[in-house]
Amino acid sequence: MATERELGIRQGKALQAAANRFPRSEFTIRRLLRSNDTFRELCEELADAEAALAKVPESVAALREAREREWRELVQELVSEVEQALKRFETGP
């Protein structure tokens, strides 16, 4: 089980990942991270995917290109999902 400190670090990384992509929505992102578990998990997945993408250059050369493509696609899908969630929240139901 994660400690409060670990949860705080994970949520901080989630905030940073989403806010880096959507700086104008940082206030909304902060609110959603506190109040919406699905959004928080989505942003945590984005942070994890970006961290994995950053490690691709350390991969074996033969796998590097395939891994990079996979992680880039996942990051883009997650960014799109975060963007859609922000639009739904900011425009209302």
C-alpha cells in the first residue's frame, strides 16, 4: 500500500504531466485531480507513459524504435483523453 507521501508524489507528477500539456487549464486540472478518481488515474497514466517514453533511449537498439512509437502513441491517446475530460468539465454537462 502506498504511503501518503508516495501518493502525493504520484499526484504531483500527474499534475505536472497534465499541466505541461494544458497550461491554461491548470486550475481545472488541480480541481479534477482532487475530486475525480478517473481523471486522476488518467493523468497518472499519462505521467507514467511520459516517464517510460523518456527511458526509450536506454533500450536495446533493435527495440528502441518500436518502443518509442508505442509510447508516443499511448502518450498521444492519453493527452487526447485528458483534453476531452477538461473540455467536458469546463463546458459543463
